[in-house]
Amino acid sequence: MNSVWILLFLLVAIIALMAARSRGRSLDELIAESSRDHHRVSHMIARHPGGGAWRDVRRWLAEGKR
């Protein structure tokens, strides 16, 4: 029974975060932003297929933003 409440809380939290992030933007803007993020991550994975520590991944993603 406790797991049901935990899952419900997580669902509500995810919906709230999605609503807050999308506030004031059109669907086209949200899709364009998601597409940019997807391509940035895809390029990072192609450059570093072996992966790395979380610190390295954060650095690589920051380099991709520039």
C-alpha cells in the first residue's frame, strides 16, 4: 500500500515539473528545445562512446552548449 502512495507522489511531481517547465511556451518551442537537447546528447555520446564518470559527462555536455 505504501508503494502506491510513493508512485502517486512521483507521478504528481513529474507532472508538476513538466507543467512548470512548459509554462509560457508553445508546443513548437518545446519540440525545438527537445530536439536541440537530443542532438547535443547524441553528439556527446558519439564523441565518447565508452562513457565516463558523471563529472566527465557534465563537462562534455557543458562543452556542447558552447
